[in-house]
Amino acid sequence: MSCCFKYIGYVKREDNSPSRRSVVKIVVDKEYEEGLRGIEDYSHLIIVYHLHLSQFDGNLVRDFHEGVRVGVFATRTHERPNPIGISVVELLKVEGNILQVGGINAVDGTPVLDIKPYDYFDRVENIRVPGWWLKKFYQH
């Protein structure tokens, strides 16, 4: 089974670093601009995007950190069978069809598939992550 999606916009960044620390623009196609009405009332959004530069090699296991081998679905790698990315971003500004956001790790030109408001239904408290993840991302 397969499916297809219509892009609704793209990521526009001044640098081409996929850093979550950068402030970027989400440029929404003009035909969808009306769909942004009321979005400025939210502090955060969920951006769903196509990892269009990703190449999946068919290997479902990754060497992730210090010899830890885990399955692709136990990571946030961009190399996946279906190259779909999601990021929770902070909405900083809305100007017409352009959203200024912080917190997305997508490169310049990344096609956007959908935008959803982030609300209390999406918030999860007391999550559990593996020790190797903590070591990789929170070493001091």
C-alpha cells in the first residue's frame, strides 16, 4: 500500500544547519493562508514535514551511541522507511502566510506536510528514555 501527500509549504532558514536552536520561517502556500487563522493564539505548534533528502538503506538497526545498537524506530534518525519528521516548535510570530518558529531540526527547503496546534492533550509528563539517550544528549 502507498499514499501521497500534498505539500502545504516549506522551511526557510538563513543558515542550512538543522539546529533546533535556530529561528526559522515556515512559508505556507498562499492557498492555505486562511487555514492559519487563529494560530497566533497558540504558543507552540507541531510541524509535520517530509525528510526529502533522507535516504533509507533498508537497515533497521543503527549504531547510535558508544556501541549501542538500536532499531530505527527507537531513534529520531532521519533515515527511516517513511521519511516523515515531526517537531514541536515555539511560535514566535505570524506575518500573513509566514510563521516564525524556533525548535525545528529541518534544513532549508524542507517540504511541510501539516501544521497542528500543540495543546494540553499533547503534553506528557514523567517520560522514560533509555540511558544511552541521556548520555548522548545530556553529557555535561
